[in-house]
Amino acid sequence: MKMIFAIVRPEKLKDVTTVLDSKGFSSLTEMSVRGRGKQRGIHIGNMIYDKLPKEMVIIVCQNKDYEEIIKIVIETAQTGNIGDGKIFVVDVGEEYTIRTGEKSKEDV
């Protein structure tokens, strides 16, 4: 399994989650976060907005699905401007259901 962390502009969150849901990827977690990239925030005159608000979408999926999910997020969240966000992908070793204590079967 893979865990995808997609950090997107706040105004793109609804679009991203709507398209993911319409493609069958409805299980996700959303978090409001703040941060900055290489540009170190936004500089407007003497004002510096160091950390900008973003939204993080976390999705755990089967190995066969992660490339499609990444494609959906990029196509939906991309504006072509600095600050569109980042996607991180990590392997998930194990998964447990809290209600039952059951460990999931390994990904095929």
C-alpha cells in the first residue's frame, strides 16, 4: 500500500476531493496546515507572509492506484503558479482496523 500526502492550495481542496470521489477514491483525511516552500513565503513590498495556509489531503491506497491518484491531484490542483503544492508518497507497511483489531491483508 501507499500513503499519499498532497499539499494543495485551499481554494483547490474541494475540486481535488470531488474529483477523487467521482473516480472512486472517497477515503481520505483532510488537514489545514501552514508552511512555505523554497520561495520562503510571499514578499509584497516590506511585508513578508512567511507561512501560507494550505490544505493537506492524506490518502492510503493500493499500490496499483497511487499513480492514478497523483495524476488526478496534479490535474485538478495545478494552476501553474508558484505555491501550487507538493505530493509525497510513502510505503505503508501495515494497516489495522481499530474497531476489530484486524490487520489488513498484504497488498497484491
